[in-house]
Amino acid sequence: MGAPTTASATTQDPAGLSSQEAARRLVEAGRNEVVAQAAVRLHTRVLSQLRDPLILVLLGAIVLTLTIGDHPDALVIALVVVVNTTVGVAQEIRADRAVASLSELSAPNGRVRRDGEAREVPAATVVPGDVLLVGEGDIIAADARLAQASALLVDESMLTGESVPVDKETPGELSAGTVAVRGRGVAVVTATGSASALGRIAALLDTRREPTPLQRRLASLGRVLAAATLTLCALVFVLGLLRGLPPGTMAVTAISLAVAAVPESLPAVVTLALALGARRMAARHALVRRLPAVETLGSVSVLATDKTGTLTEGRMVVQHVWTPGGTVDIDGAGYEPEGDIRAGGRPPTPAELEPVRDLLTVAALCNDATLRPPDEHHTPARGERDGGRWQAVGDPTEAALLAAAAKAGCPDPRTLAVTRPRIGETPFDSLRKRMSTLHQLEKGQILVCLKGAPESVLDPAVLAGSAALLHRAREESARLATDGYRVLAVASGVRDAPPPQEADAESALRLLGLVAMSDPPKPTAAATLAACRTAGITPVLITGDHPATARHVAKAVGLLTQQDTGHVVTGPDVAAGLTPDLTRVTVFARTDPKQKLDIVEAWRSHGAVTAMTGDGVNDGPALHQADIGVAMGARGTEVARQAADLVLTDDELSTVVGAVEEGRRVYDNIRRFLVYGLAGGMAEILVMLAGPVLGLPLPLRAGQILWINLLTHGLTGVAMGAEPASPGAMGRPPRPPGQHILGAGAWQRLLMIALVVSTTCLGAALAAKALDLRWQSVLFLALLAGQLGVVLGLRARLLTRRNPFLPLSVLASALLAGAALYVPFLRSVLDTGPVGPAGLGLAAGAGLAGFAAGRTSRTAVHRTHGQ
């Protein structure tokens, strides 16, 4: 954006600025556009990825493998590093597009008055002090103060989150990027560049992301592994020297152990697990924009959701109609003209339906909106859904009245336009809070149709009804408003001739009744939030809408009890610091982008992992700052989608629950691989340490260690990333954010497995030595079999067919292990030989012991930690 400039000397001259003055201010203020922050250089991004502790360990492993001449292993590890770094850099670049996408929401052009005449100019050249001309359908080019307004209605949902367009009157404020739905206005530009509404949001978006929980845990693990591996391998090297073994032999052995101890396929396993999780999420209508976000979803402990379009349909719907004769309920979704009408839970009688039809017919006449059926081919307007749904053109409130009229069987608007043509109107404005139209009837009579706010219509100066009727209507209106509905009163009257003045038309009318409408909750919203609570996730509602509306929706979806009258905190309360602990509040209303950030940060400061849903520009900063930003793909703005980590293509909050399950699945698979991989490496080190004490001088040669490492950390390790979710994954609470990746019993599991495998394998080697077999080859085969047994024992679903790659990879690794004993070339390289049936039996016993250890450890941890 240009410089943060406001109009210090705005002009009220109806002729507007001169061309020369506009050019001068453009140089002074800069262009009125949103630009992305300075790009981070590619080499900086690459170095940032390579500074990860686990990657540094792998780089060290490459050096070590090259030192001992193991070029194939060095190539494999290098490939893992390159793939991991490439994915990380690509995700960073994609995430940095959030601010740039704000420019797409700016108006391409703006109509201004310069040199005394109206001109259309590029929005980027609009400057403070310009006289801005606003008409129906225009995107506001800059922040401005209204000088004139005529029935101006502005959709500010992208900035405020409020589902109902806002009436604007002099001297009201207009914000850049909002859309004029109806009417016209003249305004003086007050702010462009970073001082505008879009610019301030861009500034909030200009922050760097913190590492995800998985990245933090793996970094911590990398540091521990590096220190532990170097210490143990140095110990093996020194002990060998003390036993009189050649320094060269022990150096190669120590290096081989270092490579074996580090699960170099971990980044590959992590990347594959995340990629598979992302693909499964895409099949469930959730597109992942940052790969690490897949795992982070499994850690989510707080779900901060907006209201419009997420918990609700995002479309106004008439739900109740009150007439002096009774009340009917109307169902249906969106603007589709389909739905049932019920009176006390049953179909209404003709006598009950007639006054409802009269009311809705008048509401359809006193109306400037239209409904577009889904089969009409058109280019969707900004914010419209594209697809097979009815669309509103004009005020959503008026469109909802048309849909209700169609459900009640009233004549369609085209027929009404012919049979009762409009001959006059008095448009709605925020002072009168009502609208009236005049229609020609047969025999020269005039029909007066009026609708508006109850406080404006339920007035003896407007209506001819009795005081008792007006009192009943006011009580019903107050009750409906308290329940969170938007209420309109509808009246009509017949005149013998056109009224000479507006006051004559809007007097002595007959009250037809009240219409209560709202943006109804989605049918799945309550069940989704209940599923979140079952999974230990705390749902929080954050909206820019009215507190009464927020409370009504919160009660409808189960966030508040029906008896609960409080627990709704407004944005101004947050800004004023009236609520010391924001984490004790369930529902927030009238919030702005900065306050949404404050709420997210409050939860994060309490150690929570937050997921934030949203669809508007106002949600962008909070989506960017939350651990997981979730944007609505169908109705969301491009800013929200670019700022988010996850995009829901179906706009269904229930999709987030499925994504959380995938995240937990990914994390469980990564932990399972770590237990398996580290236990195997530790077993090999224990064998090398204890073997000489038990009379096995050099238990394994360097090549044998590397072959074991290749087979166990290769195919089988990567296949573990595709394991299905554990049973009951969504029935346990999320992991504590500070929990180590090997916490919750994982250290104890891998120690137990390592002890069982190493003890069993040493026993097999000693038995082979006693039987005068090739004890080193038996030990080599036993270590392989033991670790492959552990792989199968650790499965959450032992006999599942959902991941056939794991048993196939175990079979392939077993065959390659046998090839090392019987294929001449491999025998000569690895210094092995056939072991006979007895040796194979001893190795098979080690495999069974590994399976039993894996299964026992899994049962114990499931009983203790529910995993």
C-alpha cells in the first residue's frame, strides 16, 4: 500500500479536487492499493529449513556415510533432506500470499468528481479528499465520510462479520472493500493506503508464523537424538579400543551405529504421513494449504468459530409470521422457495393461511429484491455462491420475504408487477426505518404497502388498529427480538386516489402482522460442536453480529443453555479490558479484527492450540495468527482463504472434526514410527555394548548394521505413515501442547521394546554359538526379524486391510534379509552366510518376541493413555 495517509484537509467542494491537486496528493500519499510485504529470498528460506535440528543430524549422517564409503545410503538420506526442504519452502511461499490477496478485494475503479465532473478512475489513483460517488453494486474504493446518502445500504460482512447489510446516512463512514447493495451516496475520501480498513487488516496479517507443535517437538527430539547418539557411539568406540580392537574398525563401527541410531527416514515418514493425511482430508472436502497443519489439527484444544456461514446458513430466512389471528412457522433453507408452513405443528387451515398470504403478498410488493433461480446462467457477483442454489439480488432481508411468499403460495413477483403495478414509493431510510410503495388496483383504487422496523410501524400515527392490538404486537415483537430474530412489521391500506403527500399514504393503515427472520443454524452445527466437546475441544463463538443474535445462535447450537441469559462479551468490552480472562467466555459479539486476535492470543497464552474459522476479510488476521486457520471455500473471501491453513470446500464445520481425526491419526503414526525406529536403533547399540561382555567380540559389522538400518527404516518405516486411525481417537482429549513427542509413555515403551529385542537377539546369538552356527549371521537376522515383529505388534488395528502396504513391506524386508544370507554378492559384501533351519528358527523366535513386545507395549499405553 501507499503511505499511511488520511485526509487532513478533506474537501467538501461539490466540484471535487482538480486534476492537478489530485496528482499532487497521489505523489504525497502514494497509490491506494494493497501490496505484499517484501519477499523473503529463496536462499534465506532454504537455510531456515536446514537449521532444523533433525535435518542437521541427517546432514551429519550424510557426512558419516560418505566417510565409510556407503554412497547409496548417503544418497537416500540426501534425497530425504532435499524433499523435506523443498516441501517446507513451497509451503512458506504459499502462506505468504495472504496480504497480496487483499488487492483482489480492492475496487478496480472508482467514480470520483474532479474538475467539476464525474469521472471513473483506477481505484489506485483515488486520493484523500476526493469526492467519491457511490451507486448500487459498487465496491467502495477507499475509506470515506458520507456527505449525501439516499437509501444507501452497504454490505460490510467481509469486515464486520454481520450478516445484515447496514443502512448508511450522513455523516456515516464507508470502509474500503465493502459493497453498496442499494441506493446511492456522495462521500469524501478520508483514508487510503495502509490507513484504510483493508490496509489496517494487511498490517495485522504481516507477521511470521510460529512453528507448529509437531515442528517444535521434532526440533526438541533432534537435539536429544544428536547428543545421545554421539555419546553412545563414542562409548562404543572407546570400549572397542580398550578391548584392543583396531581403531579403524571401531571408527567405522561407531559411525555405522550413529547412522543406525538416527531414524533418517523420519522426515520421509513425516512428509508421507502428512501428504496422505492431506489427500484424505481433500476427499472429505478439506484442502490443506500448509502441510504441517495436518498434524497440528490433531493437537487442537480450542475451536474459535465465526457465526455467519459457519454455524449458520449465511442466508436470511423467514421463520415465523405473526398475524392478529395466530402464528405460523416456516421452514426451508436459503432462498429456495420450498418449505412447509405449520400452525401449532400441523398444516394450517385455509382460514389460518389466508392472513399469512395477505401479509407476505404485501411484503413481496413492498420489495426491491429479486430471486435468481439456479438454472439461470450468470456470472456470480462478489460473495455469491456459484452452483445450483437460488441467489438473492439485492437486500437479503427482502429476498427472504420473497422466498417466504413463494412458500406460502402467493403470486410470483412477475405476476404481481402486472396485476398490481407500482406507481410510487417512499424508500427506506435510517431515520424513518420504513418503506412504502403505491400500487394501482382495478377501478382506480390505490394499494398502499408498508414494511419497516416495529418501533416505526407500530405507531397510532401510522396504524388504525386498536390500542390493545398494538400492545399485543409490541409484546410479540419484543419477544422475537429477544430471541435473536430480525423483526419487521407489515401493514397495508386502500385509497380511492393517490395520496397527495407521504404522510397521507403512511397513515390509517391496517396492521397485517410481524415477520421474524434470522440466519438459521446449520442442521449439523449442534452435533458438530457436541463432537468437539467429546474430543476435548472447547468451542468458542466469535462474531461481529449483535449480542442478541449471537446469544440466540449460541443457544440453538448448544454453546449456551436455554436458561443462560449472559456469557456474551462484546468487542468494546474486550478493548476496554472489562473481561480479565477471555478464556472463560464462550460467546463474543461485535468484535473487530484486532479483538479477534486478542481472543486467539489469550487462549494461546494459556497453552491452548487454537483453530479459528472464518470467511471474511475481518477474519484474516486471526486466521493467520491461530495455530490452525480454517477458511470457508465456497462463500469465503480470497483473503480468508490465503491466510488459512485449511480451506473447507463445503463450508461445513463438521469437516473440521473429520480433519482433526486425520490430524490425530498422523501424529499417532509418527509417534508409532519413532517408538519403532528408536527402539530398533537402541537395541542395536545395546547389542554392540553388551555383546563383547558376553563373549561376542564384534557382534555386528558396519555393513550389517547399515543393511539392517536400510530394511527397517526404509520400506516398513514409510509404510507406517499410512496406518489407519486408532479406535477411539476422537474420544480422548487433545495432547497437551507442552508434551514431548515421546511423552505419554513412549519413552518407556521404546526402552522396553529395545530391551526385549536386544536380550532376545543376544540370546539367539549365544545359542547359535553354542550350536556351532554362524552366530554373527544369526544375530544379524534376529535383529532384523525382531524389529519387523515390532512393526506388526505396534499396529493399532492388527488385522485391518486398510493399509496393505505395511505387511507387504514387512514381507519384502524379510525376503531381502534372507537374500543377505543366501545371495552370493550380498554374502560377500555383508560377510554373512547360511544359518540352517536352527538359525532360522532362532531368528523367527526373535521376531515373535519383537511382536509380543510391541503388542504388550501398545496394550499398556492404550490402557494408561487411551492411545
